Amino acid sequence: MTLSTLVSLLEPLPSSPLGRQNGVSAAAIDGVSLLRCNQAQGRTPLMYEPSLIFIAQGQKTGYLADKTFHYNPGHYLVQTLPLPFECETLASSSTPLLGVSVSIDPLVLAELVSEMPALLLPDPTPMASVPMSPAMEEAVTRLVRALHSPADAAVMGRERVREVIYEALKDQQGPALRALVSNQGNYSRIIKVLTNLHQRYDNTIRVEDMASEASMSASAFHKHFKAVTQLAPLQYLKQLRLIKARLLLTHDNINVSQTAVRVGYGSIHQFSRDYKSYFGISPNQDRRSAITAVA
């Protein structure tokens, strides 16, 4: 089985939400999304939820602080934590980027880890590009093949997802995946804080409150948080809010003022300044561009 088989399976699947030629769309199996991009895209800030991202055709490069990740055909990105990073895409209308993303379900992960031999975990790396083993390539191909049959997707979909996550647990990033459910050490404390932060990022949040939640002093929390995310806690919170705001502006029918409030900004002027500084475009311009793309 080769990557060309995966390309041929992904090509006919509907993966252009709202009539767009570029984007991510939900597939017929829970936790699975299809990726398609028909043109090159420069470095753009974004954030993935914990997931495994497989590229069958085209190229993606991610940048996190001083680290660079190439997740091209033959490799896949393991994102165990929701980290803001920058991504650029190499694709064209004749050779579109095609890929599939599998969300990391904590319950499935915990079930699999409980059935595997215990390991002494090294310090985890929350984001990395990993070569696809033959077993992983076969597992992903079976998953995508199931999307061609509503019956297969309904009956076998969950097992196909479990198989992919199981293969990832056996690969290089297995320790980072195990750490998500191990509840041990400082890394797990940061995971807990990040999980709660994503549920209440629109509230007023102080570093002291996050440190208390992690049962650390403010200085220790700052050190461990930055070691995991490559960002200071308040930098992370600001980037999280801005990325959530972009999703609201470009996918939901709400204006800039409403968006600013929804993501926790008290000042629309500060929101607009931060947004343009981070994305290189004003929120109003970004919203108009998204509306034009859909029309």
C-alpha cells in the first residue's frame, strides 16, 4: 500500500466547506476531518486542537518558537496540546494539498493506554513531525476507505480511529500522547491548566489563578508553562483569544465589536490593534475577505 492509494481515496471526498476551495471539513466519522487546499498559503497563525494530521499530497511547514516542523507526505504531525503556531502551505490547483486529521479523544486514548504495558515516560514534546510507519499508513488508508461507505463509517468508524491512535502510541510521540492521560508530574499540571483555559478564555484570568490551579508558585508556573508552550501564560491567553476571534469573524455572522466581547476583550480598540499586529490584517478586513470568499 502506498501514499498514492491514500491520495486516490481522498481526492473524490467532499472537503470544501461552504463552497470554498480551501479549508477543513468534518467527515462522516466523529473526530475525523478532511483537509484540502488548492493554493499556496504563507505563514499564518493558527492553533490545532490535539490531533494527528496526515498529509497525503502537498506540503505543510509549521513554526513554533525556534522549532520547524515539516509534515509532508510520509510524515504526520502529532499535536498533543493546543499550541499557537504559524503554518505555511505549498499547494496548487493542479496539485492540491490533501490530508486528513484525527482528533485525539481522551477517552479512547485512556482506554488504549490502560491496555498497553506501562512505561517510564521521558519529558514529552507536545508537538512533532513523525515518519509514517507502514502500519500507520495502512491504518490511515483503512480509515479513509471507510469514509467512502456510509455503512462502514457508521459501523467501523470508531474502530478505525482507535487503530490510528494506537499506531501513534507505538510511534516516537507515544510518550507525549501517554502524558495526556498519565496525571503525573508538572507536564500534566500544565495540561490541566490549558484544558480549563480553553473553556474560560473569555473570562478575566490572572497568572496567579492559573498557578494556584497548577499547585505551583507563580514563578515556577511561569517557567513550566513556557517550557511546554513556548509562550508566557498571558502571551498564550492573548494568542488563544485572537485565534478564537478569527474563527468567529470568518465563520460566524457576527461583527467585530461582538467578537471582541465574545473572546474576552474589554476594549474594541485594543482588540483591533492586537488583531492587526498578530495577523497582519484588521479584523474588519479579515471579515470582509471571508464574506467575499463565500459569496
